[in-house]
Amino acid sequence: MIAVCPGSFDPVTFGHLDIIARANLLFDRVIVAVGQNSTKNYLFEHEERLELLVAATVDMPQVSVYSLAGLLADFCREHGAQVVVKGLRFASDFEYELQMAHLNNEIAGIETLMLPAHQRWSTLSSTLIREVAWCGQDVSGYVPALVAERIAGKVKSREG
Ligand code: PNS
């Protein structure tokens, strides 16, 4: 069975990678769908977010990374995926994911599996990482080394 892990991944964190790795244990194949939401202001361009996800999942052979444009339900249909896997941290995550899950089920019969975020990453968010990094703090404890390096580069170029 094929599962999809969708997200903005701006940037990918150890919290995302934990969910992807756990989905990888449960399903034959996992497709990471990197979203592009025109209403969002991303720190990393879409191509760079894709590149960072590919690098971060290089040791997971059953995991592939694709760009998500349009509806997630259509993406799942196109890739033969029956399940969407999402990580849950807070009650507020659940409320949003429940809406998405119902809609995706109605549109395309897609099931959604919600995995509780690992305790260690349960309060981590890409938003927080961006804010902390922008204040010059090292974020290498929360994101892959390449991501930490790229953020530091962006902060430096802003200062320069
Ligand atoms: O990490 P994010 O920002 O919560 O990820 C958002 C993403 C890309 C997963 C979400 O915006 C999404 O699923 N977009 C696809 C568009 C879509 O299907 N919207 C309706 C959901 S039923």
C-alpha cells in the first residue's frame, strides 16, 4: 500500500522526518508531497524544499519526493496512494486535519492516518525554526545539517 506524507516543509524538520520514517515502517511505499500554496510566503523556494527533502530521505529507499500542485486528493489518485499520513502535535492540529481528512475521503475515498508526533518533537514547528534561525540561533538540533546550513546562509546573506 502507498501512503502520502504531504506538507509545506519550509523547512523540513526532525519532526517531519520522524513521521515519514514511521510511515515508511507501516507502508510499502511513501511519497512525500511538497506543497506549493500561493497564499503562503515561503522562506525556501519550492525547488529548494524539494531538494532538501530528497537529501533528508536519501537513506529511505521506499520514500520518494514529488511536487504537490493542486488538490491532494488528485495527487493521491495520480500516484495510486490510498492513505495520507499526517503528524499530530496539538488539539489545533487535529481540528484542521479532521477537516482535510473528511474532504479527501469524500473527494477520492482517501483514508487519513494521524500519527501522534514523537514526544521529543511534539512542540516543534517549521515556523518556530524559521523565527529562531532568523534571530541568529543555531537550529541544528531540530533540522538536518544541510537545512541548518542553508538557513544560516540565508541569515548571513540578509546581514551582508
Ligand atoms: O505543512 P502544511 O503547510 O500544513 O501543508 C499544507 C499542505 C500542502 C499539506 C496542504 O495545503 C494541502 O494538502 N494542499 C493541497 C491542496 C488541497 O488538497 N486542499 C484541500 C484539502 S482537502
